[in-house]
Amino acid sequence: MGGVASFVSSLFQMIGVQPPSWVMPLVVMMILAFVLPNTIANQRGDDALKLIRRASMERLTERERLEAEALNRVDKDAEGLLRVARDALERGRPRLAREALDRLKRTGKLPRETALMERMVGAEETSARTPEEAAIRIERALENGLPAEAQRLLGPARARWPEDPSWDELAARLPSDETKEA
């Protein structure tokens, strides 16, 4: 508290006021009461982003657990949820971005940023920018044991880039209807 108290004391000296001794602790406490909640919220947001970064290096179940923990850290904090959604998009995790966006909507805060993020998440969910990106998404879904997701991604990719030879190889890796029924 020494730095804050020195700053406040310097301000009083600059304006030529010598306040009573009880004013200094009161002013310092008021400043801390104003700044501390934002500092704590920023720390929670930073912690959430660290968890997401760590999650990107983990297998499916651990990744999902870490991502859920990250979302819980910023659950009611609109700024934190917005940071998580942006980071998730940058890391190619549209589902996490969608969950953060849904929670952000429930807060009712940051309507402009929410609308912009809605467009960004929607665009990310619906299409890949290149056939290579689409193939990587399909690969990830297969590696993570999500054949239905891989199938969902394969249809639009095949329609958008029909000449790409990787679609047949990826389709062959999908379970057949007989395998699904068994």
C-alpha cells in the first residue's frame, strides 16, 4: 500500500492541502475498492487463457475438463468471456468460442462486442477458409473420436472443394453404417 499512499500524498501536496491523518487511509481504501475488482477479474481472465493454452496440448477428455474450468473462472465476467471466445477462435476451437459466447449473451453486457463475436463464431463454425484447414478439422474430429462431427464437416468441405483428393481418404476413415449399428 506504500505506493498508493505515496501517490495520494503527492496529489494532496500538489494541490496544497494538508488533510487530517484519517483521510489518507480512507482515500487509499476507496481507490483500492475501485481498482481491486477489475484487477481480480483481469487475473481470472488471464488464468482462463492459460488454461485454454494448456488445454490445446492435451487429449480430448483433459482438454474438455480444462476448457470447462476456464469457462467457470470467467462465468459471469463479460470481458473475461469475450477474451475466452476470441482466444478460442484464434486457436481453432469454435465450440469453446460458442460456449463462451452463449455465456456472454446471458450476462446481457457488451451488446456490440457480443454481436460482432456472434458473426465471427458463426463464420468460423460454418466454413473453413481452405481445403487444408477443412481437412485438418476433419482429422482432429476423427483423432478425438468424433466421427459424427467429422461427417458433418466433410459434407460442406467436399461440396466447396470437390476436386480435392483428400476427401475420399477421409471418408474411408469414417465408420460405415453397419459399424454404427453394431
